[in-house]
Amino acid sequence: MKKALRTTLASLVLIPSLSWASADLSTLLPQEVHRSTLKDIVNSLQSGHYNKIQINDELSSRLLDSYIKSLDPNRLAFYQSDITEFDAYRYTLDDEVEAGNLEHAYQIFNRAQQRIKQQLDWFIARLNDDTAFDFTKDETLDTDRSDNEWAMNKKELEDLWRKRLKSALLNLRLADKTGEDAREALIKRYQNQLKRISQTNSEDVFQQFVNVFTKKFDPHTSYFSPRNSENFKINMSLSLEGIGAVLQSENEHTKIVRLVPAGPADKTGQLKPSDLIVGVGQGAEGTIEDVVGLRLDDVVDKIRGPKGSIVRLEVIPSGSADQTARKVVLIERNKVRLEEQAAHKEIIDIEHKGRNYKLGVIDIPAFYIDFAALQRGDADYKSTTRDVEQLVKELKTDNIDGLIIDLRNNGGGSLREANELVGLFIDRGPTVQIRDPQGRVDILGDFNPKIAYTGPMAVLVNRLSASASEIFAGAIQDYRRGLVIGDQTFGKGTVQTLQPLDHGQLKLTHAKFYRISGESTQNKGVIPDVTMPSLFDKEEIGESALEGALPWDEVKQAKHGMYSGFSPFLDKLLARHNARVSTQPDFMFMREQIARQQEDKANDLVPLNESALKLKREEAENWQLEAENRRRVAKGEAPIKQLSELDDLLKKDEQGTPISEESRAVLTESGRILIDLMELSTHYAASN
């Protein structure tokens, strides 16, 4: 469509004259296998994807914008003239994709590579020339230029580069590097990035463009080249033998998406989702190697290593008041033991009105099942439901008064296990609905009348509770079988399948989950009956934070019964809860942290004045120290002199995972809410 317009606009574009003494990179071209594979992907998406999106001009326009953004997210490489030139393809990319034509996709990529190379050459030249930077000048760097205008000329673009280079040098100076060491470190960083782009091949271009295209259908649909198909688990997870983390690329950084429960990284207590990895060091004292700008698989290779060895990660903490600050975390590589990821129990004692209540807590890190053992006919195969049933029996023997199922940080797993786990707590009935691309709805349910536990219960969730966790929590809530407490869950209500191609494979979304109430868990997740404060930023973590996420919607409700529930006295439960947490030190601390994060998030400007940046860091650290000491004093604990002392004060559970004071406070308060539920239920029954 609009082919003539493309030719006319392209002929009018004026490219700025460039004076950098830099050899051009080799021009990358699509291979024939890429053309045929693109056609296969289009056919697979149109026939098998849940989201029936039309490949038309509207999609073409969004595809162009997203592709440019993926190549130059902070608008530091392309000129406005480049963008004007590319705009000629705004309404033709749809036709080209369907025809397997990648000419303009590769043209845009090659231009990006040239522009980035010019930027890196410029950085290195300035560093080698020993260009002086005035760190006393009052100016700032805009760290988020994603919505800014594109540079119009060389002078304007070089000024943006100058500020970025100055910021990089200043960060290293504040990390106690000498001027010469800082320059050498940055020269090495930029040389590594130059080497990386010189090694880029046609396959890399194809995968990047195709993945931008597949993301127009939904964020969980991805293409893997033959190489990345083989290394899929290694590229995206270090959980087999390494640090136990799921990573992804974000602009120039490597971002922690999820920590594997009870894994080495999780056990440090110092890492969390959305932290950005900027450096990797080998051994307890090895030099930290800068990994900014490296490919994800290259970073993964540096982090992975033999069991028992040490790796040190330099990270930018998520939610930090100072996004230029760094911290180094030491991790002993190890193989994540499956038994540490299994469900486990504890009993917490809570005093209420002169009586001691014993509450059982079952922590479920994931929904797991040993399919191999099951298929072998092994009568003792391991699964979430079987383990939880045994733990419930043990807790009943201990005469617990109530039960809390803790699904915080549980990213999901086996749908079968989520379904059967619901069955441990209800008589019988539907548990989840699944709709396919044709609109057919299948209902899964529990048909075994056996109930493992009939007493009062609550389900504890947070923003990282996803997929199967949301199915379980949603069913318990819909049956009114127990209270759901915590934070709005992740909102992943879609199902993916891997489809082999002649060249690589395609992971596509082919179904969607719905609660028995008819509501989708997609995007919206499960809203707790009682909400707790959360340090997770919903704009950064969760399905709703992902571009192109499928929307929330509804299907017909599945017929199901309900327990007596707690609706008549939910207001009283909330009133009691709010009264308690208004003065509880850990909850006061969390509310302070949330307010501070929101305040800092509104400012993307970083000082390039050394004194101003030092002052900003000192103010941030002093505020954090004061907030921590306010909490400690309120709890009758001795104040600390510096934040680093907290690492030595961390308490750990039986799995060796540090116990967060905030996490423990939420669990204890959940217990108090459950006790309130028991008390109010008894009074309500007596009065009726």
C-alpha cells in the first residue's frame, strides 16, 4: 500500500554530512531462509494465535514505531532526517511482512548500526583525546528521552552524547576510580560494544525485527532462531547451575525479571526483580567487568559458572532513590535444589485477647509435578498437591486454628496442580475456564469430594504471584472459601505453546484463562479482599506494564456453589486491619518507601555537577538510614550507623533464604486478619 508515496518521500530526504573518520560496517542483508520463515510465522500467527489481529496499515504504523524504538530507545542515534526517511515505510511494512520482504527492515537496522558506531567512535575519540569535562558546571542529563524530539543536526546530537559521556565518567569517579582509570574503563566498554555490533549477523537482524513484529500480537509471543532455540533456557534462565535468576535485555542493561525461589541469588536477600546488572566480577576479589551494552547471552556466559565458584554482580537497585548509585552483590554459584523449591510449612503463634492462636502456613514457591515419575507409574511421584496434602495432615495433627497458603513470588507452573490444589479445599466443582482462539471454552474442575482441610483459611499473594497462582487464588475467592490477602497479582492469564518451524521455533499465545466467575485473570490479575502495601512498582512489574498485553475481559460464569463467606463483615475486617497497620512500624516503613519511590520516579534528570550528584546520593542514603532507624527504634531495636550493617543482621529461614522484615510483617498481619475472620464469623453465626 502507498508504494508511490514511499519512493517520493525517500527521494526528498537529506542526510546530514558526517565528518567522523570511521569505516562503514558491512551491510547486512536478509537470506532466503528468512523470507520463507517470516511467511511461516505470519501463517502461524494468523491461524493459531489467540489474538486475531489484522496485519494492516494500523499494525504497520505501530510496527515501524516499535522497531525504531527497539533500535534507539533513548533517541541518541538517529537524526530526525532518518526518521523522516523511515516514515516512507509507515504503511508498507504490513505488505512487506506478508510477502516475506525484509528489505526495509534491514535497511533501518543497518542505518542504526552505522549511527551507533559513529556514536561509539565519537566517545572513544573524546576519551583518547583526554577531553576535559567540567564537573563543576550546573547541567543535567535526561535519563529518559523516549518521548523527546529527535536531534536535528550533528551539533545537537553531539551535545547529547557529551552529556551522556560526562555522566558515565562522573559515575566512575564517584566509584573511586581515578580520572585515567575511568577513561580506560569506558574506552574498554565502548570498544566491546563496537566489537559486538561488528559481529552482528543477518540472523540477529531477522530475530530482532521478527520479535518486534510478534510483540504486536502480545508480549509473550516470541521467535527463537535455531541457535537461541537450543540455548533458550540458558539465555533466559540461570536456574540450573548458576545464580537462580531469569534475565532479559532492557536497552543497554541486563534486567532481573525473576529470582528462582531458594536459588543462590534469592538467598542473598540483596537482589530483586527490576534490578539492572551493569557489571560482573569473577571470584571474591576479581575485577568487575563492565557489561553495559553487551548481548544478553554474553552476559549470561559471564554469570554462569561451576558450582561453588563466586560471582559478583554490580547492580542498579530497582526503586532506588538514586538511579546512578551502584551496589555489588556476592553470590556463590550453586545448583538450585528441587527440594528447596517444594512446598514447606511452619506454625506461627499469635496472641489475641488473651488467647494464643496457632496458625499453619504453607509456603508454595511454584506449582510443580514430576511428570517423568508420573509416567513411569511411580506411586510416590512428587507434586505440589501431594506435598501440600501431606503438610496439611501434619498441621492438623498440630491442632492449628487456621491455615494460610502463601503464594507470594510464586510465578506459576503446572495448570494441573493448580486445579487439583483447589480440590483440596472445596467439595467439588469447576476451578478454571480456558478459551481457545476459536472462542471455545473448556472448564476444568475438581470431581473428587474429598477435602483435605475444612477450617478457616487465607491465601497470601503479591505482584509476583502469577499464572497458576492466580488460578488458585481466584477460585478460592470465587467460592468464598477463604480470604485473599496481599497485593494485586501479576495478571498473566494467557497460555503459550512452542511451535517448531523449519528455521527456529515460535512461542505463541493460544489460549486465555478465566475464573469460574467469568472474569479473566489476564492483565487485571486477582484483586485481594484485603490489600497490603507493596514495594513493587505496578508500572514496571506485572502484565499491565508490558506493551501490547491482551486486555481483561469476561466469559460466561461457570455454575458453582459458594461457602458462607465473609461478605457480611468484610468492612469490620478492613477497619480492624487499617487500625493496626496505621501504627505498626514495618507498615509505616513500607508506606514511607512507596511515597519516596513515587517522588523520585517523577524526576528523570541526573546532575552532571559532581558536588550536586554527591549531595543527591548522600541525601538519598541519609533518608534511607533515617527511615530504617525510625522503624528500628519503634520496634525497640538499636539503631544502625550505616545501611551496610543490615546485611549482617539478616535472619534466614530453614532454606537459607533471608527473611524480609516487611515480608514477615505482612504474614503476621495476615494471621491477625484470619483470626479476626474466625472471631467475627463466630459472632455472626451466633447472632443468626
